[in-house]
Amino acid sequence: MLPTELISYKQTGRSIAILTAWDSMSARIVEAAGAEVVLVGDSLSMVVLGHSTTLPVTLEQMLHHTQAVGRGFKNPINKQPLVICDLPFLSYQCGEEKAVEAAGTLIKNSCASAVKLEGAEPEIIEVIERLIRMGIPVMGHLGLTPQSVHQLGYRRQAEDLESQQKIIDQGLKLQEAGCFALVIEHVPSNIAAKLRKKLRIPLIGIGAGEECDGQVRVTADLLGLSEKQPPFAEKLIPGSNLFTNILKEWVDKQNQSPKIPTTEEHL
């Protein structure tokens, strides 16, 4: 699937479900679940690498994990999910040249067909336009942008009229710059609904209500595996407790098994 095909999904009213993956095992699971779009998100910094924010993850690590995701797919290439990879912090904020090199590295050396980056400030718009001119599809990201955690925190965004209008204006700018889709995170649902109606490209929500063209979720959040559960991503099963208890039963069973005597002990 080409990234731009998601625009036709919006036009026909077909919903878009996006799940994250971070290695071959998670890729195999989300593909088998039927996800047509897979995001290798910089959330792997927290979910897999144990950091408290997304900031520490490197381009090399994003590439490493995206390559692993590609190896996990089992369907023929033409039936595999569309893979989008996050550009990590400082891989695109330092100018167009560095951004093209970073995005090109991911596209050239992995299964990713597009990249996602955060924000819509003038410098970011210039980067997006340059990437698209170079043939690299871009997905935008507004609202709660985790790479701006030290400025915005993890609180819900666009709570006042001024910031709500800013979100709408930025969404239109990202569309004009050439983004094929836009993620909007942790904002009031009425703002997401309003922006969706103004956009020709699909609006993908996470913590932004149901009136979006699709939804994206961190797979570990849905499975109850994340150490800290986001308030806008309800876990479907208590995965961490479930797996811990099952493994604990096995460990306890091994510890309680009778010891097999050695030859000397037997004599």
C-alpha cells in the first residue's frame, strides 16, 4: 500500500486502524491481527528500552527496530502492512539536510515507506516540504507531541480557544505542505472533529475522541504491558499481571520439583 492510498480511505469513509510494533514478534502479532498500517513509534524508547521519555532513542535504534519489524511479517510483500517510522528527537529539528539524511536512511535500509514527525512550526514545515520533494512521504503529528515533553508535559492540549484555533491552523498547514495523514493526540474530541471536517487527508486520533478517520494505539498499552498506562488508552487485558502470574507458576513449579540425585548421592 502506498501512503497516499490512506487519503482514499477517508474519501470512502473507510476507517483506519494503526498499531505499533517494535520487533519481529510484535510485528507478527499485529499483522496477524489484521492491522493494515503499522507504526514503529519512538514510544519504543519507553516500551522497550526503559527510558522515561521518547527523547533518548536514536536514529540507529529506530532503524534497528524497524528492520526487525520487517523480518516479523509473514505475508507476501504486496500484502504486508504499510510501515511508518517515527523520526527521533534531533533527527529533523536541526535542519533540512540532516532530516533528509535521517529519513532517507530509514526508507533506504528498512521496510518503512514513510516517516512521521511532530509539530508544525515554520522550520518543521520547511523540513516536511523538503522531505516530500525528495520523495519521502510524511505523516504529521499535532496536539500532545511527546518530543516536546519538557515544554508541554503529558497533559491534554488545546484546552483554550486560542490553542484550539492554532491546532486547526497547523493541521491545514501540514496538509498544504504535503502530509498524507495527520496524527492528533490528547486533545478535546470536538476540536478533532472540527479539524477532520476541514481536512482532505485522514486524521488519526489517539486520545482525541471517536470522530476521527482512524485510530492509532501503542500495542503495549492495549495489551496492558506498559509500565504507565496513558489515560486515553484503555488496556484490553491485564497483560503484565497475566503473564507474570503464568510465569511465576512455572518458576514455582520448577523450584518445588524433587531434586534428581547425582550418581554419588544415590550411592
